[in-house]
Amino acid sequence: MILRIASYNIHKSKGSDGRFDPARVIDVINALSADVLALQEVDFRFRGRPAALPQDALREGCALVPVALTPTGPNSLGWHGQTLLLRKGITLAALHHVALPGFEPRGALIADLDAGSGPLRLVGVHLGLRRADRRSQLAHIRARLRDDDARPALIVGDFNEWSAAEGFEALHGFEMTSPGASYPARAPFGRLDRMATNAGISVLRSGVFDSHLARRASDHLPIWADLRLTN
């Protein structure tokens, strides 16, 4: 079975043209045809962190379903600005909210999924702006993904890392996939959005979803990868 995993930093539904427009973000999400989608910046940052992607609009217009999580605030969609969307038929067995170290508040979501072909552990991330923080955050996440756990696992999201080689030292046993330049959306050159997979996963194809709408809907383009679970 092949799964399409995607990641999208929606920039609080504010496009590269300065417009707040959740509807076009949802249109981009639907165009991805993803089975599992990790979203970042789904909430505004201040005043109780209300949702920047309205849940009513998601329910009415999106082919994917948000996971049930403990939100940051009473009107938030995500936890630390992140959530996961699943295709109907994919089962969420457990969801862990992980606080990450660093100068600014950051967190990760660890989801234990069953897509019909066996268990999959997926970590959604939006790492810090400082490399020292990102290194400690990845080390914290890697410690949660124990070597004696045989499940296929991946880490996906906005890694905020400009380097192609530095900053990933903690991810021993994982292979990094950088599908392409995804930032800034209007003229992308930074490979900030990535995923890392362990030996239980084969990456068959990967890419950046680039369209006229995607270049306007957010300051990031979405990334995607087609995966096969090998364990």
C-alpha cells in the first residue's frame, strides 16, 4: 500500500499577497490528494491563539478530517500551531503532545496511525528559528522514537533549516528527504520543509506542490511524498 504524506505551513491563512483567505488554503489542501497532512501555523499567535483555519470551513470544504487533539487555547485548531489531517479510513490509535526545548515555545505531535497496511508513527514538527534550539528539539524527538521500536516512523514538517547538511545530527537511523524548494512561495529557493524516515519506510516519490494558487495562498509551498511501509 502506498501512502501520500504531505506537509504545509499555511502561514495563518495569510497569503503571499497579504490576503487572509482560508478558502484557498483548503483548495490547495484538497489538490494535494494526501492521505495524511501535517499542518503548521494553523492558529494566530496572540489573544488566546484562535484558529486561523476555521473548523467549520474545514468540515464543509475539506476532504481530510482533523485529528482530535488538546488545543493550545479554547478556540485553537492546533497545539503549538500544528494539527494533522487524515483521510477517512486511517485510524488514529494514539496522539502524544510533546513540549520541545528552546528559546520560544514549540511542540511536536506524535501520532500512532493505522492505514490498513500496518502501524505507522508520524511526528509533525515546526522547529525553532535558532539552530541550537532545532538540534535540541530533534534530539528530544529522536529520544522518543526508541531504537527498540520496530514501527515505521517519520518526522515531517517545517524544519526551519536552511543548510542541506547541518543540524540533523540527532537523527541517526533516519534518512532525510528534501523534496525541493518550498520557501518563499512566490519564488522558492529554501528547502525548509522536509521529512525524515526510518528503515521501515521506502520513499518512492516526493515533490513540492507548485501551482498559481499555492504561490498565493501561503508563504510556503506544500511538500509531499509517496511512501511504502516495508516493515
